[in-house]
Amino acid sequence: MKKFLLMCCFLMGIAAVSHAQGGGMRKSPEDRAKDLQTQLKLTDDQTAKVTAIYKEQATKMDSVRTAANGDRDAMRSAMMPMRKATNDKVKAILTPEQATAFDKLQKDMMDRMRQGGGGGGGSQN
């Protein structure tokens, strides 16, 4: 019984550390679009288009993750142009005011990531 309790505590500790490091905490394309809808006051039509863009990106990024086979540098170098292309597509459907706010959101998220705070899954993935 003691071994069982010890094993449970060990597994819970691993789960807590993984969660603290953001393991497996990616937002769905729908959640990301809803976040933007709230932050940028998107119309329902804009939100639907952003959701479609994010779904396409998620599919492509999943393929890159699989192909990279855990090689973080390979994933990063493949994903950076994809993220830029996705952001460009999103900006194309925004009003000028929304596009300015979107750029600020992206800049703020990159600043947080550089400081080690993570991006929170905002609208960058």
C-alpha cells in the first residue's frame, strides 16, 4: 500500500511539473479565434474566417511536429514562416484598427515569450 501511495504521489508530481511548464496546453483554433473575437471585437464573419485560418495552420503544424520527430530546432525553423503567413492572412481580414491592435497583441506575446513567461497560447500558434 505504501508503494502504491508513493507511486501516486510521484505521478501527481510529474503531472504538476508538466502542467507548470505548459505541457499539452495548446488552445484549439476555435478558442484562439474566440480570444481574438473578444480582444479585437471581431464580427461573427471575421471570427469564422479566423477560425478557418487557425484550423488550417493547426493541421500544417501537426504535420511539422510529426515530421520533426521531437527536433525542436527543426520545428521552430519550419513553423516560424507558417506563423507569419497565418498572421498575414488574419490581418488581411481585419480593419486597420483591428490590425494595429493585433500587431500589438503579437508584440506583447513575443515580449512575454522572450522573458520566459510563455505566450499563453494567445494568437501566435
